[in-house]
Amino acid sequence: MAVPDRVAVVTGTSAGLGLATARILLARGWSVIGVARRPASLTHEAYRHEQLDLGDLPLVEAFAAGLAAEAEAGVGGTARDLAVVSYEPGMVDTAMQAENRAASPQDLPDVALFVALQAQGRLAPPERPASEVAGFLERDDLPAFSERRLGA
């Protein structure tokens, strides 16, 4: 994997918002470490995929320890350059949303809500929040931990 000056760990890179975020960051010259339960469809010289279930805490801790060791070794920066960004994208029109809209009311009692959200134009395309995340990450004044919501 090529190691530009900027490295981002992006979760959910097998589809939807995570995939869109990884693509935008790669296009902007970032190195991306993608994390998802499923295999990645993304291939790029600056992309590394880690197949990992974030619900498996021991595996997540081992993954985080490995990232910290890489940072300490100077891969993609130093440990003091690390920042954690928590981002709330709002309602995003992903393949999962489409699956929800196609479900029967017996399988998903709230199916009407998902159909209405799309009909009302209240779902953002994944590229919109992904672009916002990328822009936020490129700020020079990014604190060690920050939280952000779409449009905020």
C-alpha cells in the first residue's frame, strides 16, 4: 500500500457511505485502511482492507493495537498525528435503505417509514456526507477527538 502523508481508517467500506468516503479520500491523495465485515469491492494501490466485525471487541482491540504500532513506527505519521472523528450522516440512500423499502410489512413493520423518507427526498446520496467527512478530515485544526453531523 502506498503511504501518503495522510492515512484514514474508514469503517463500512464494503458499501454505502463508507465506500463513498474511501473513494473520495483516495481521489484526494489519502491512504485508506478500510474496515468492514464483508470483503471489499474497492481496489486501489493506496487502499488496504481489513475484514473485521466491529462488534467483536477483542478483534477490534487487536486491530487498534496494530494501528497504534504502525503509527509509532512512522507509517503514515506519528501517534500524535492521530485523530478520531465520529460522524453522524443522517439518513443516507444506500443499498440497505433500498432493501428496507422492498421489505414486506410482515418482515419490517416500519417499511412505510423508509418508503416515505425516499418519496419525500429526505435521503442524502452517500457522496454528500462522504464529501463532508473528507473535507472535515483535511482541516489543519482537527482535534484529537471530534464529533460532527451532516450539515453541521
